[in-house]
Amino acid sequence: YLINTGSKLILIDTGAGSLFGPTLGKLQANLKAAGYSPEQVDEIYITHMHPDHVGGLMQGDSVVFPNAVVRADQHDVDFWLSQANLDKAPQD
């Protein structure tokens, strides 16, 4: 969802991006069709950090929404971005 408060644009989640193949990842095109660009998004609220909700934050090595503040639950951030948890994950 994209919410225009009149003073800022807030995006709820970013979808899967291209993580699950070429048929997904249409958020940027849909924003453009609605008359907005990724650079205009002020804040992004992440409901939870599963790939189908955060996969659209990046495109390759580039940030898709360069001017947005990303907001997520601290427990999710601590779990998913923990180096200890990353070290436990399988390599493949």
C-alpha cells in the first residue's frame, strides 16, 4: 500500500522484488503508473521481515527507495540481521 498523507508518502512493505522470478517485482512500475517515483517515498513500514515483504528494498546492490526511512520491529531486525543467526544459516 502507498499512503499519501498530504505531507509524505508512506509505503507499507515493498513486496518480493525479483527474488521469486520475473513475474513479481512490479512495485516500481506500479508506482510510476500512479504518478510517483521511488525517490518520492518518505517512509517504509515493514510489517515483518519475510522476503515477500522486504525483497523490493534492494535491486541488486542498489537501494530502490534512496530517500526513505525504513521502519521495522526491533525484534525482527535483531533476529534477521544478527550475525550469529547468519553464521548458523546453511551456505546454499
